[in-house]
Amino acid sequence: MLSNKPLDQFKEIPEIYRQRIVELNQESFDQLLTFVDIVPDDAFDLGFIQSNFARDRDAIIQALISHPDCQEMQFEIWDFPDPEMRFLLDEILKILPTVKVEADKKLIFMVRGVENAIGMTGEYPPMLVDFNWVRDAYPVMVPHLMLFCLPDYAITRVANYAPDFWAWNSGTFVFKTPVNTRDDAISQTLDASKGITNCEVPEKQERIDLLKRLLMEYTPSNGREETQEDLKTRIRVLNDLAIAYRSRSEYSTATYYLKQALDLAKDDEDFISLKANTLYELGWIQDDWGNKKEAIAFYQQSLEIYEKIGDVQGKAATLHCLAIIYANQGDVEKAIAFYQQSLEIYEKIGNVQGKAATLHQLAIIYANQGEVEKAIAFYQQSLELKEKIGDVQGKAATLHQLAIIYANQGDVEQAIAFYQQSLELKEKIGDVQGKAATFAMLGQLLAAQGDFDQALNYLQQSLEILQHLKSPDAEIVRRIIAAVQQMAGDRS
């Protein structure tokens, strides 16, 4: 996807904000003004504007365009946000013919959004490889000044992985981030009232992007010293990024960030609480991966720290997660004991979300023991609390479990309704693994009713997700599909 929008279609940045970022970076802005002035028209040249936050980049662009010295220049602003984009020049050539050149004005192209295709990790992104291959075509095909507006990591990766293209670079203009930009990002992410796991997909991605910007801002570069407070913020950002990716079932990426956080925290007493949180998240991921032994080890480490520092909420959350593992292993007595300890703490400190989650898990145990009415009562209590606090992910999980109960009781219509409600919520928040589970359950339920076509459709969607996640459950769903296909063949 791409866009070629005039300035008035972009969100206007308040003039006071534009002035603030220019004043903070007056030397860089003056150099940029000189650069766009001295580059001749109808001649290719390349420059980079380095700024880590999208809003700051927009402020710089708008300040540049509105500057008195730039009134004889025509700025064309192009967005290329597609993370899968590979051939930038091809995309540019598609829209070049649509540009209406203003008479007697110097034409300047400003490119935004390609940091998504460049990526933060991995060697030789395809787009940068293509930069090198076609670099000699740019002066011929795009004979004008091009300014790429990018965060610092993306510019570094251009220099490292597209050195031939980078050789065209005539100027890099580095803009520092105003303090209020960082503060706004922190309030929208680290200090946000709504947890990132309950955000819908677009908002979740927006907050992930902000977290990445913060990570760059708090990572030492160019000889800048890192304070203890900066390091603490960096660890928090890494943990929050991991939680975000874990909520999207991207466990490898989540683990990548958590290991960085753990390495930074080490045994520093100032970061002991953050270390406990990191170990807790590593336990969660190992549990989701099916590595129960490793998960218990991480949870035990985090539990020891939480007890040591008197973090009762962290202790309750860890007891809750340990209870889940023991319940899945069939050690019901130990699981209930852990749940009860967790529930007492949550009730004592008034943690409604924790209480709702524990009631949900206790309901699962009672359902497995055949105490269906008791299980439904616990689920309903849990559902009411989750609706009250807006816990979308938790609500989806409880609806899924209620569907299982009603399916087992033969109330197929009610079960399907609960599954569909659960599926809608999981799609909203990007819970990929949860979607796979619900697709699989719907598929089996419809197969039992003889609706084989729809059943296989759901099961196939479940299988595709599980294969993508490299989940061991993929083999189970594959066998279910084979059985349903056999049933469908026998009926025909």
C-alpha cells in the first residue's frame, strides 16, 4: 500500500510544537534548509532526515514546507508503509506520472514509512538489497532531490546493508527528540491505563511502534551516557514489547526482547522488580510453548523475588500461573491450593482482573471434575468482572470455555453462539493462538452435526495458524481434519 497525499491531508502539527522541535534542533534545521536550497532542480540527490518519532518527522516536514525560504519549492510527500514492500523504485515509478509539476518550482520528493520494510532486525532486508541493485537507475528515473524521513535504526541499516545506494547520500540531518515527545509516548504505552493485550489490532500496532521508538530513544548511541533511570525505562520498554508480541502469539520475538531485558537487569538491586517481571513473562511463554518444566523454573525464580521484595500482586499472578500448569498436569489438589492463595491476595488488594482470571481457572477445574453447575457459576462471575473492567482477552477466553460446557451438554446452538462471540473478540485484539483454538472447536462441533464443509473450513484455518506458530497442536488438528474428511466421504 502507498499514498501520495498533499500536506493538507496529513494531520496538522500545532505551530508551537513545530517551533519547539526546530528550536531544539536549530543547527540541523538550518543545514537542511541550505541543503534543499543548493541542490539544483532536475538533478538527483539524496538526503536523510533522522528522527525517531513519526509526529516529530511530520513537524519537521511541515516546518520545512512552510518556511519562507521554501516557497519556491514543490514538496511531494509519499508514504510507503507496507512492511512487505520490496521494490521501492517500482512503486515510485507507478506514481511519478500522477505528479502535477508546478511551473517555476523546484521539485522535491519526501519519502516516509519505509522503515517498516527495512525492519529492526535480521540481515539484508529485501528492500535494501534491491536498493543496491537498482541504485544507478535512480538518477535516471527520478532526477530530483529525494529526502528519506527515517528513525535512526533504519538509517543505520541503509548504510550497512545498502552501501552502494548509501554512497549517493549527500546529507544526513539528525533531529533530537523533545522531552515532551518521550513523555507522551511513555504515557501512551508504559503508563497507559489499558493493557496492551486488550487493545484492538490497529491500536496495538500503534503502541508497539511507540515502544520501538522509545527503545531507540533510551538505547545509548553516539557516545551518550546512560543513566540508571534511562536503563530502567529501557528494561520496562523491552518487557512491554515482549508482552505485546506474546499477545500476538509471536513468541520468538517476545523472547528476544525478554532476554535483552534480563541481561540488562542482571543482579542489580535497583532493577530486581523488573527482573521478576521478565522471569514471569519468560515462564508464560515457555508454558504456551508447551515447555512446562522450563516454565515452572522461571515462575519459581520470579516467585522468590516477588516474595523477597513484598510484591503481593506479582506473587498472586505467579501462583495463578503455577496453578494452571499443575492443573494441566492433573495435580488438582496443588492447583486448587495455589488458586486459593492467589484469589485471597487478589481480593485483599482489590485486583478485579486477577480475581476474574482466577475464578475462570477454578471453573475449568470444576468443569473437568463434572461439577458443571458450579463451573458455570464461576464462569459467569468471571465474565461479569471482565465485562466490568473491559478485559477483552479474558472475556473471550471465558466465552470459549462456556461454549465447551454447553457443547458437552448437547446445547449446540448456545455453544456456537458463545464460540462466535469469543472469535469476534479474539480477532479484534489479534489473539492468533486463541483464534486457532476456537476455529478448531467450532470445526469439531459442526462436524458432529454433519456440516462437513463448514467444519473443514474452520479446521483448515486453525491448522494454518498453528503451522505458522510451529505449535505441536498442528498435528492434532491435522488428524482431526483427516477424520472429518473420512466421515464426509463415508456420507457421500
